[in-house]
Amino acid sequence: MRKNILYNDLSNVYVIILISLNLLYPYTFTGEVYRIFLLLGAIASFYTYQKLKKEKNDDWIYRSFSKLNNVFLVVMFLCFFIVFLNTNILYNVYVFPFFLILIGMYLGFIITRIFIINLS
């Protein structure tokens, strides 16, 4: 179970890093090669999430983390589709701070989940 969680977290962080690199270097990280790697990261994230969903665990910590992970994944994939279709919308005054806050919250969630699951 812990391997699947780690793989899911790594694939999600990969997608977040690619989207963040597009924010930092908008003219470098564009084009077909970038979109192929972004799409491969999204496929890996979806595949590891499906494997994680198949596991049944009755632990209340695992269930609560799974619910939070679902919420973050839905919002992350919305951002993924926005970046995949139109990268200029991320530079909007309202979307950019929301995306930065979301990245911080999700990375904090991943770190918290890794520490709590490994310590329990």
C-alpha cells in the first residue's frame, strides 16, 4: 500500500512541477514536447490513482486522506486541462494566486501524508 501512495504522490508532484515550470519559464516550456511529457505525467498520475483506489483499507486516517486526495486531484486536473489547452490563462490576476496557493496546499498535504503514514 505504501508504494502505491508514494508512486501516486511522485506522479502528482511531477505534473505540478511541469505546470510550475511553465509558469516560471513560459517561453521555454511550451510546445509539443512539453505537452507530451505533461500528458505522460497525467496518465501516470491517473494510473497510480486508480491502483490506489482499488485498495481497501478500513483505517480512518487512510480514508480521510483519500477524500482529501480526491479533492486535490480534481482541482489539479482542472489546472492540468487549463494548461494543456490554453497556457495564457494561468497568467490571469485571479487564477495565478489561486494556483500558487493550491500548489502549496497540495505539497503540504503530500508531505503530511507521507510522514503520518510512515509513522503509524
